[in-house]
Amino acid sequence: MSRDINNVMDISDDPKMKPRDIEAILDAALNVAELLEEDHLDQIGTQVIQDFEIDRETMGDWLKGIEDGIKLASQNIETKTEPWPGAANIKHALILEACIQFSARALPEIIRDDKIVKPKKFGKDPQMQKLARAMRVADFMNWQLLEGMETWTEDLDRLLIVLAMVGTVFKKTYYCPIERENKSELCLPDKVTINQNVKNLKQCRRLTHEIELYPSQIEERKRNGVFLDVELKEDYNAEHSDNDQPHIFLEQHRYLDLDGDGYPEPYIVTVHETSRKVVRITPNFSDEDIEMTFKENGDYIITSIRRGQYFSDFHFIHAIDGTYFSYGFGYLLSHATHTINTLLNQLIDAGSLDNLQSGFIGKGARIKGGQIEFKPGKWIKSDSSGADLKNSIVPLPTKGPSNVLLSLVQFLLNSYYKMISLSDIMSGQVSGSNTTAAEAMQAVEQGMKVMNSIYSRVYRGLRKELKQLYMLNRDYVSQRQYATVLDDPQANVQVDFETVSADIVPVASASMSSQIEEVMKLRTAIEMQQHIPEMQRIPLGRRLLVAMRIEDIDEILPETNPNEPTPQQQQYAAQLQQLEEDLNFRDREIRVKEGDLQLKSIELQYKATKMVAETQKLIQQANVEGASIDIKSLEAHAKSVAAEAAYIQAITLDSGESKNDSRQGAGD
């Protein structure tokens, strides 16, 4: 059996090994090991153990670092013999405090308002069907994570603590054929083995997960056809009388060429570590993951196989040298903690020497041998005078605790508190009585920015986990369970969990903000709404109540129909209606005035015509009879008619302008 440069087992040039068709392999997906010969299985089991040991060796320095960090943070009591037996051995809780603070801040951001998943619309959705489907999926997955999976929230709490301590943690999301349900479980870092030199989880060629199974669990898997029915021997310590000890299995995600075509396929191989027996092999792909090219004679060539993903990785701070495993506080603060512990122990030891004095006793003291014990109110007789005692007893010179060392400890703590965003205001303590709310919010925001890069990596890991669970729900959640949980007649598991557009994201933000910061931002937006009427007041109010962790929001602020006009819009509509009524009334008044003006205009025309006729008559009489004409009377009458005409013209112009102004105001 040959091996290629990628450390992949190949049976294509081994005449003893019988190749298998890819269809037969998929048909036996529960356990492909049933199709293979015992010799073939033994070789696979041996190679799995060897590859596991190679990968484990590359992780040696990282594992040693997290072991030292955990030892420092565990606060175990240890007795010291240097510089004397029983000397001080204080361990400062810097690492533990940093891990607890990180977990306390991150957990409420991941689970908000009893939700982990929220819908998010991508692309166009004119009929809102995508959003409705995403809301159903989000409701089901929220129930699934919080209620269906009993240990998910507990694992999340442990994940955040362990992640802050060691730097890299894994979640395994899979379908359990024994319990017949989807699971997403925490994998402790020392139980997952990956070659340290890989770039990322997607490109790694091998991943090994150590699993502990009790004898009853092993028998259960044998009876369900999950494991081969082979004898598994475990080397128990003879001193232990308990026979119900767990067995260690190595579940290795790797590549094998079982169909003998020269192209390796991804498989999951489970091997009993002690006996090196292969108990299960299952393909880590489905028929949908295979791409092939067909020839003219009907044969085909597999061109690529997409590997399934079971693990999602969470990283704290990436390694400086670019290797895979990341660093946590256990590694980053280990040297600082060692230094702080040394300084604190020196201060305590100096205080002990200064308080419990020791020294030299000369012969002139004439004190009998043995230990002399003192207590309050007790006096010891001596054969020597006071002067002889004073001259014969010489205390060992001590300086007591050093203020310089104490200042150095405080300086180191303040420096590292800044690095881990553990200042007074970030830990809930007010730095001064004159600190305003705005200044406090700015300080919190600046402190959070230091940790936002870490939060973004946690967010990415959570997205991977939710995506994997989404795909498993599509394949394994029953229609009955889906419809029962949602109580929605339109809920169809195959339609909702389609693979083209998964419009769901974690409810947490990639840059997790504090609660006080979010509340302040929403209050600012509500104040802006008074100057920007287009902003929706009700949605802003609901978001503020959610940020303040107020329960029963629907009772306080019931949801409204988005098509229903807002109170501002209703007020504007009433004002427009009143304005329209006023304009109609003014139009009626203007029309009445126009009628009066028309009558007066006709009357004026009549008077002018009459005056012209009378003037012509007077002129004719004067010519015939030779009588004189009363010019002053005619001028007075003409002025009277002209003044009345000017008045009517002025009223007509005012009426026209008023009418135009009213119409223009209505248009505005």
C-alpha cells in the first residue's frame, strides 16, 4: 500500500486490496468498514495512530503553554520550602479575573432577549417571502439551541471561559445516529489534534478528536450497527477495581482512496486507541458534494469532492508566528503573573521576617536552653540583669516590606489591566464623582475597542456553527417536529431550509458593544426623531426597551401595523383638512365680493354713459340757445365717477392677489 506526499493512503497499486465503487461506499455510509478486509483495516488503524502522534507533537509547545497558564490560574495551594519551609506562596488571580471578565461581557451579547439567531434579508424581497422564511428558521433555531439542546447554553458559558484561558476552542456540530438528533457540543482544546502548521481549519488534511466511551455506550453502538463488532481490549491499571472505565477512541477526519481511482476521498475513521482497531469508517461527503465528468463510453471521472465540515473553531488572539493555534490569557499573562507572584511573596516574606523577629543570643543572657514562648501578660525570669540582656540579644536586621516593590506591583497590574480592558470603569467601578455620563460612555467605548477584534473572531466562529447546524436541520429535522415547534401551517422544513440563501445571522454584533453604550445611542436617536419626523418612533422605542432588558415589551409597547399612519402623519392630515376647509370658505367669500364688484362695475359704466350723454346734451343746448355750461359741476361729477372707478379697480386687484395667494398656499 503506497502513500503520497499528502500522507494519504492509496490502494490503487496494491493488488491485495480490492477497490470499491463510490456508489457502494455511499450506500454503506453508516459504516464503510464492513466492506473492507481485516488486513486493510489494520493498516488504516496503524496509520491513524501514527498520524495522530505526528500532529500531536507539533502542538507540544502550545499544550505546554496552556498547561502552565491553567496551573497559574487554578489557585491551587502549594507548600514552599524556599527560602524557608512554609514561606509565602501567593498566586495572584490576574489570569482568572481576565477570563471571568471576558466571559461576563461576551455572554449577554451572544444571547440577547432569549435569542441567538435573527433573520437578515439579503438581496431583493418585494413580496417579503424571504424575510418570512428567515423568521421561521430563526424562531426554530432559537428554540433548538435554547430548549432542544439542553447543554448548548452551558457549553457556551464554558467555551467563553476556556477560550479566554487557552486561546483556541472547538465546537462539533453533527447528527447523532444513536440519539437521532442534531448536536453541537464543546470540544476541549486538548481533545482536538491538528497539525500546528496548517493555515486554517478548512485546509487542514487531518483532524483528530479524542472521544471517551464507556463499555455500555460501545455496546450500544455495536448493536445499532454504528461500530464493528470487534473485541476491544483496554489496559487498565491493576490497582483500579472499577471495570467501568471509559475507552479512548480517535475519530480522525482524513483522506483515503478506498475506490482505487487515485483520487482520495474524505472520510471519518474511528479507531480504538489501545488496540488500534478500526471500528467505523464513514464518508465525509454526500452525492451532492461530488463533481464528475462523463466520457463518451458512459464512464465517469471524479474531478472534485467537497469535504463536509463538522467543527467550528473559535480563536482569541492569533499567534504572532502565523501558526494555527491562538493564544489566550493563560499564555499572554503567564510571565506577568509569575513576576507579580514573586514580588508579592517577597513582600509577605519581608513582613513575616520583620514581624516574627529572629537573631543572636550571647552567653551573657544566661537563658536556659530550649524555646521560650511569650504571650500577652507573661513575664519570664532571667538570671541576668536588664543591661546584660540588652547587650546579649542581637536581632537580625530586617527592612520590612519595600515600598518600591509595592509600587512596582501596582505598576505591573495597571499596565496589564489596560491590556485586558480591566480598568475600574470597565469592571463596574466609577473612577470619580465628577465623571459625567457622556465621559463614562466614551471611556467604556474606548475600552471595548481593545476587545472588539476578539469579539469579531468569536462572532465568526458562531456563524460557522450556525451554518453547519442549518445544513443538518435541512437533512435531519422532521416536518412534524418543525411544524409542531412553530405552530405555523406554512412551515415547510424542506422549503425553509434551502441552501441558496440562508438569511440568518447571530443576534450578536461582530463588534459587541456594552449595554450602556447601546442605550445611550438609542436615546440619542430618539432625540433626533423630534427634528427628523421621518424616523419611526415606535421601532426606536422597542429597540430601547430591548437594550434596557425590559421584559414583556409587547404589553408595554404593542406592535403596530406598518401601513397605519403615525400620529405625526395623522396630525398633518388633520391640519391639511382644516386648511382646505378654510380655503374653501375664503373662495366663497371672494366669489361673493367678485359678484358685488361686477354689479358696481356695471353701475359705474351706466353712470359714465349717462354722464357722457348729459354732457353732450348740455353742449347741444348751449349751441342752440347760446347758454353757458357749468364746467365746475361737470368736473365734480367726472371726479366722482373716476374715484369710484379707481376704488373698484383697487378692490378687484386685491381680490385677485388674495385668491392667488390662497391657491399657492394650498399647493405648498
